[in-house]
Amino acid sequence: MKLHNTKQMLLDAQAGHYAVPAFNIHNLETLQVVVSTAAEMRSPVIIAATPSTVEYADKDYLVALVGAAMEKYDIPMSFHLDHHEDVQQIEETIAAGCRSVMIDASRLPYEENVAKVQKVVEFAHTCGATVEAELGKLVGREDNVEVSDAESAYTDPDDAVRYVAETGIDSLAVAIGTAHGLYKGRPHLDFDRLEKIRSKVEIPLVLHGASDVPDELVSKAITLGICKVNIATDLKIPFANAVKAFFKEHPEANDPRKYMTPGKEAMKKVVQHKIEVCLSKNRY
Ligand code: CO
Ligand code: CO
């Protein structure tokens, strides 16, 4: 099964001044909610999986599930590896059919970051896969990686130009003040920095850590040139809360077809809302 890369869908978003939502899924149920909702709303969609999701759900199952969804719905859809750091794991997943990957070498010093990303780009492009990479560091938690506030560094616009040229990546994840997970206070996004990066870099720009960021800030980031918005935490919480509420009301429940359903319904509302915020509705 060969899936689609994210090249054209992100270029379309860049030209159309909207963003493609990238939703982190974990299993069949979460995938079903994301793809059926995106199809209802005629929105392009990226199905994202972190290394721990690939470990949990298995790359072959994930590729096959997204392949089945692609045949079922006629919207632009891609399976994307989110925050992968292991080059071998990336290559194996591309070999299994995945065509869109993020190599996250952002914790390495600049030269080592470039060298690692170059290696992935060379392999991925030979296979027709697209590559996202990150320059700068996000605060917060992504999978099992902790980046403390002190270590955080925003993306420098001039370094970004050099980084894109040296690595040959297809899209760039920028650090402009967002964090993974939930925020302590209202997040502060450095929009001047984003504008500078957008004016100097030609490829699509990606916003990580967009969960728990007020809609108007995400909208502004999209107006200023963000073409892909990643959403993970904002889906997990309502799903879990709805399942918890169901069990509270039905402590005797044991049928996953029953207790998963309220979780899916709660998640669907968030997917709908995020598609609205991304302005990706009715694009195809
Ligand atoms: Co991220
Ligand atoms: Co909202």
C-alpha cells in the first residue's frame, strides 16, 4: 500500500491561505472520527502518529488503516510520522508505505541537526516521500521528551533560510512560542518572528503545540502563513472524559462498541471545530 505524501496538499494550503489540520490518532476509532469528519466537511487531512503510537498500533496496521480510509473517502489524505527521531524507524515506515515524515532533530546542535535531516531527505525523496523538520525548540512534552522552558529557543528567521536550503526539506516546523500539551497561562506567540520567517522562507510552515491555544491566535498564525496545524492533546482529553462519564453512569458496561461511542462523538465535535479554525473546510 503506497500512501500519498503531503507536498501538494501543503502547497495548496499555502496558496489558499488556510492550514491542513494534522490530527494525532492512536487506534481505529480515532482514525475513523478524523477521516469521516474531514470527508463530511470536504477538508484535506493529515493523520499523524508519534513514535509511541507506531509502537502501540504497529506501522503495518496504521498504513493499512489509512490506505482503507483513502479508498473510502475522496479527499486529500496522508499518513504522517510526527516527531520521529530514529532514522532507521523512519526508513522502515517509508518502506511499509508511509510517504510523509517529520524528522525531529531539533534538540541537536545546528550542524548535527542539518546532517541528520539531510540523510532522511535523501532517502525519503528517492521514495517520493516528503519531509518536515524543526528548527528551534518547543517547550513542553512530546511523547517521552521533556524540553524545559530554559532550554527553549525560538526559530531564528535567517537560520531558517539557511536550514531549508541546506537540508532540502519540504516543510518547516517553527518555534514561535507554542508548547506541547496544556499551557499554564495564555500562550504568547511571537507573530513578528513568524512574519519574518514567512517573508524569507518559501516552503510551507508548520505550527506544533496548537492544542490549548486560543482559536484567534491559531487563526492569526494561519493568516501569517502557517499551512499545517498539529492537534493532539485537544482530541485526547474530550475522548477520555466522555468515556469516563459513560463508565460513571454505566459501571457495569463492558462492550467497547458502547463505551467507545461517546468518546468518538466528543472527539468529532473537536475535529469539526479545528477544521473550521484551520479554514480548510470545502477546499476540495
Ligand atoms: Co509537535
Ligand atoms: Co474554539
